[in-house]
Amino acid sequence: MWFLLELNYSVLLRSQLDPSHVASHFLLDSRIHSAEQVAAGHINDSYRVLTEDGGQYLLQRINTAIFRDPVRLMENIERVLDHLSAKCESERERRVLRLIPTAAGGFCYEREDTFWRMYWFIDGTYIHRAVEGPHEARTAGAAFGRFQAMLADLPPHLLNETIPGFHDTPSRFQLFEEAVAGDAFRRASECAPEISFAMSRQPLAEWLVNAGPPLPVRIAHNDAKISNILFDSETHEALCVVDLDTVMPGTSLYDVGDMMRSMTTGRDEDERDLSLVNVRLDLFKALAEGYLSQMADRLLTSERELLVSSGMVITYEQGIRFLTDYLNGDVYYRQAFPAQNLQRTRAQFALLKSMEDHCAEMESLVASI
Ligand code: GN1
Ligand code: MG
């Protein structure tokens, strides 16, 4: 019984459909050999599908509790991939994700209210859960910078908002306050220090959405973390940006902030030892140089001035999102162990504190680039 209680929402919602059977509805090179679940992200379910001829694919079931309109989400992905493919001059099949059509036409297979899509699996690549050194930070910063730059001439209004208000930090704060007030799982007293930290930083929530001169609307990835980049196993260059579900109108700074959150400590997002969660200025410098190598010419002064601040806002936002989920009984993010959301929260808040301590140094590094 207690085991059941620990199953989280997404597990309960998981379809009983057999992924091999689902995969057979896509146009593959040969018959399916196997379909195995892989750990990829906190939201969707992913399977690596192998065919008898050695073809490799990534099958994903879209979590419709979170992405409410999978059809419009797939429209975005198709449009973005078409745009990126047209821009990519070499090695297109390794640098841009490729969707596999279904036998019925289109790129989304729907069955019993579940929605599935499939990508060609890009072989000879790996991902980092955390940045190991300046090389990864620089090449990853350039990859997301290039991603934004390549999409700069695609009008943002052509993309649908797959999750409305995704980086609306004041709304995220409101949801957090409601979770604290409701305290449905009686967890608020246990995380009183984290709640009080989050309350004390509330002004941060306004910094991007209500920035002085409004920030230009640009197409952003909106989940620009290190694990959303495929690295080339041979050259160790950042090859391909993945996880396009949240690509939609936003600001350049949502991605800069998420990169700072996920690439400046050299540690995992849920690092347990908080003494290790510190901004490393060598990583920050490499990341900023990489990003600006692609985007410096396009950024307005209003964006450049908030580069460092964006790291604090998005780290704060992510911290309150994890904490909200913990207070709500872990219904949103997949967890590998109990109270992982609280551990994730603590790591985000430790990082935010360190960013506050090193803010002036980061500002002068940006000024020197
Ligand atoms: C979620 O599923 P995944 O891992 O790609 C989340 C992001 C968070 C991220 C934290 C739709 O992304 O916003 O930044 O976890 N995606 C959604 O690792 O909420
Ligand atoms: Mg994502």
C-alpha cells in the first residue's frame, strides 16, 4: 500500500499502451526489435526504439496533463524544425531533430487520449547532466545562442503558447503562495526555512516580466538546460538542441537565466551537498562568451543589462516551482526518490544565494566581453 502512495501522478497517468505497438504506427525502416524506456526529462515518457535493421528512434508520449494541446505543440515543433533545417548548412541530420511520420500521415499518433511522436535517434551523441568544465559551458552557451539566432527571423506570433504564462514568475509566486496556504500534504512546517527564503525574495519575481524598458519578444527555447543539448561523442561539441516542447514566444533572457541555473555550478540540479552548489566564475565566463558569440549583435541594451539578473530570476522561479510541487504532493515533476523536489528546491536556493554573492563579479565579467 505504501508503495502505491509513492507513485507519482505521472506514473498513475501513464498509458497502458505498449510502446512497441505504438511505434509500429510510425513509418520506420524495418520491423521493431525492442522499445525500452529511457530517463529523459521530468515530464514526458521516452522510449528508445530499435528496429531489426539497426535503426534507432526516440518515441515519446506527450504528457497532456501539462501540455494540454499536443496538436498545437506539434505544429510548433514542425515549424521550428523546418526553419532550423533550412538554415543548417552541414550535417543537417545530426544537428537538427527529425520527426518520423505516422503511417496515417502527420507526426502525431493519437490513441485513447494519448499522444505520441517519434524522432530519429541521433547516434554518436551523449548528454551532460551537469557541466564539467568551461569547454562544455562555452559550447552549450553558443548552441542555445545559435538556436535563438537561427529562429530570430521566424515571427514569434507564428508559434503557439504551449504552456501559457510559462515564465511568468509573479504567477508562479502566486501558485506557490496558494500551495503554502493550502498545505494539503502538511509539509509546510517541514520546509519552513525554504518557504521563508522564497518569501524574502519575492521582489525578484518582477524583474523580467515587469522590466523597466520592456524586453523584446523573441522565440526562446524556454527550457535551456545543459541536459537539453546533445554533445558529439567524438568532437565533444554541442551538436543539437533537443526538447522543443516549450519553444514559443518569450524573451532571450529566459534561456540565459536557465543556462546560468544549469551550467554555472558544475553540479546536478538536485545536488544534496549544498556546500558544493556555488557559482563558478570560470563556468559563467565561458557560458556568457559562448552565448554572446552568437547573440551579442542582436541583443538590445535592455536585454544585455539584465543578463546576470536573469540567472537569479530563473533560478528563483525554478526553486519556487519545485517547492510548490513538493507542497502539492509531487504531482508535476517526476521524482526518482521521495522528497526529491525538496532537495531540488534547496539546491536552487543555494545557487541563488551564491549568485547574489557573486553578482558584482559576474556583472564585470559581462562588461568585459
Ligand atoms: C522540466 O521535462 P523536462 O526535464 O524537460 C520543466 C522545465 C524545468 C525542468 C527542470 C514543461 O523539463 O520547465 O525547467 O523540468 N518542463 C516543463 O529540470 O515544466
Ligand atoms: Mg523540457
